[in-house]
Amino acid sequence: MMGFEIDIHKTVRSERRSFELHVRFQTHARRSVIFGPSGAGKSLTLQAIAGLLTPDNGRIVFDREILFDRRAGIDVPARQRGFGYLFQDYALFPRLNVRQNIAFGLQHGLRNPSAKVSLEAVDYWLGAFDLQEIAAQHPDELSGGQRQRTALARALVHSPRALLLDEPFSALDPELRERTRAELDELLQRIDIPVLMITHDPEDLAWFGDEALYLRDGQISERPPTPVRRISTRLKVVV
Amino acid sequence: MDTPVWITLALTLKVAGWATAINLVLGVAVGWWLAHRRFIGREFVDAVLTLPLVLPPTVMGYYLLVVIGKRGWLGHWLQESFGINLIFSWQGAVIAATIVAFPLVLKSARTAFESVDPQLEKAARVLGLNEWAVFFRVTIPMAWPGILAGVLLVFARSLGEFGATLMVAGSIPGRTQTLSIAVYEAVQAGQDDTANFLVAITSITCIVVLLAAGRLAPARRGL
């Protein structure tokens, strides 16, 4: 059974405060959502799973493969974990055009892909996301929706074994958000890989939360917070 | 003046060129290190490395003599082991110019690296790049305009280096006498025509470099 088994501990210290992240959960659903207010530790959790943040202690397992185990001394680097990651502000490379952004990870070595790079997988995703027209444009010339589609194409072009989504709609204005949710929903039906999303928006939870996890103050809690309980009675809590 | 001006100019450009090349490598390495590694005493290291900017060049020259002079610990060792003597050589002038100009590239490079959005580097890692590839494909292209501006300032500063160079390398026409030192010698000797000519050449060279720095600094899409 494909799925995440997470049990991690991390203390983050900044100048003013110290934050304890102690997250433990398992999920085997196709679409899981970690829901919580900002500052709850959602991004830290997602980054730890992706290998962008090293926990102080614990284990991260995906699909029975140990990605991180402090005691066994295992820490698979982010580049080898095989996840697709959608960043909150999309983190597109500003000096590269849409085509180069999508091809970025397919080209090895110390040079970036050329402006006219032609690879089958890149052309496929340009087509699938209706990006051919703007393939030569740079990120600062794109609309919010186009940026998100470019970032998704860049994540999917590798055929990742799971997709990690960091607040995928928060950078969009409300009208677009509604439509993009439906688009992403449809896309996720087509690609058959597990999806783990973090969000503070109850709507996202209702759309994508086959399995819902509630994160508060660095811990997964059993009960949904009150505003969520009202709109998402169909969701079950899994811890 | 016996030495043709072009020899002095060539020597000056050679010294400044070497100092710039060395500073490019050192400045990028140390700037990245100070921007990315948190350690106790980081700001102290930064302050010490910035000293050449504020200390009188003669004081820097004196420090250099203490280190690479015949009786300096490094100079003595080089002399004994390899027969190398840096004092009164053009290589000595390169060392003086390199150290005096280093803070300019260090400041620019550190600021440039600190302004690179860490999300972009993370995105590159998730996309399968190793740390070297992240550095050359994301970090350097983003930080390059700032680094380049610093490097050009280094070149301009090295062209005009006087005090430390004079103390370490002296003023041997054709061997260690750079433009700025030749200007000094010409004025001392009352050779006004030579001085005017040298001053004009130095000024023009520096203006060209500064204009280039100004043009390149805000450049977008270098890559």
C-alpha cells in the first residue's frame, strides 16, 4: 500500500521564539490534506518529507522505503526522493522561460537547458497544460494560473511517485482559485499518484481531503478545529 | 621618463587583472560562506576581512611586509623552501592590490548571495540537482549581477592602488611601477607633461570601468 508514515521531531529556534514540531501520522489515501492555521508547522512538515529540512529525530517512510531514520543514520537527499513539489509561490526560475523551467530537472550537469530545448516529456506537458503559446515567456509575464500550471508541469515532468502541494491556491485571487481547484481536481484524477497537500483553507480540505489531518502548534490533533467541523462532516480524522 | 608609458600601463593592467581574477574566486567563495553558514564569530570574520577598506593603505602594506617580507613568517618560509621572494616583485604588487580591494567584492558577493530566494534553491534540489548544480544553475545566475558589479569595483580599485603596493613592491620602473606610482614619481621629479598624460590615462580607464559596472549591475536575464 502506497502511503506516508511520518514520525518526526524538530525544534526550530529563531531569535524571538522556539517552536516544537512533533508530527506523527500515517496516511494511505490517494489524496491527503494537512490542515492547520499559519504557524502550525505545515510547511516544516512538508519540507521535512521532501528532504528540504532535516528533522532532529524520527522516521519518514514512503511506500515502505525509509527516506529518513535518525537512528539508522538514513537521510535520502531531496534530489533522490522522487517527489514532485509545488511551492506556495511556485518558485519558478525568473531568468528561465516556461519551457526551460519545465525542462530544468531533466537536464543534468552544470548548465541550464537552452531557451529552445526540445524534449518529448516537456512538449507533452506544455500541451497537457495548454502552455505552448507562452512557452517562450518568462515567469514575470505570466498570470497566476499560468504560473501554477507551469510549476505543476515542472513537478510532473519527472513522473514523481507522489506530489506534495504547499498551499497551492493561496497565491491566486478568489475567482481564479475556484476554477483552478476544479482544474487541479480533474488533473489529479488523471495522474495516479498519491497527493499530500498542506493548507489553511477549509475549501481545499473539502475538495482534496480524502483523508484529513489537523495540525496545531506543531502537533497532529485528533479533532478538527470548530470552523472545519461544520463544513466537512464527511471527512474522517485519521491519526 | 625612460620607461615607455605602455609598459607601465601593461604592468598596471596585469597587476589589476590578476588581483581581480583572484578576488573573483575568493570573493565568491568567502561571500557564499558568510551568506550561507551560520557560526559564532561570523560578523567578526566579516569585520576583519573588511579592514583593508578602512585601514590606511600604508598600515596594510606594513602588515603585508610583516607576513610576506624576508623575515615575515610566510616570506621566510617561501624563501627557504622555494627561493621565492615576493617583495619588490610584480607578484607582491598583485598581493597588495588583491587584499586592499577584497572587501569590495566580499560585500557585493555576500549581499548578492543573501538576496537569492532560498525557495529557488530548494526547488532545484527537489527537481534532482546536486549541490554543485544548484550553485552553478540557480545561485550564481541569480547573484551574478551583484558579484559582477563588485568585481568591476575591485578592478578599478586595483588600478589605483598606491600605498600598500609601494611599500610591498616598491617603484621599479618596468617591473613594479604601476600607473599611480608613476604619477607620484613624475610629479616628484617635476615632469608635468608625463604626469598629465598618466593622470589622463588613469582617469579614462577608471571611468570606463565604472560605466561598465553601472551598466551591468541592474542587468536581467543574464542567462
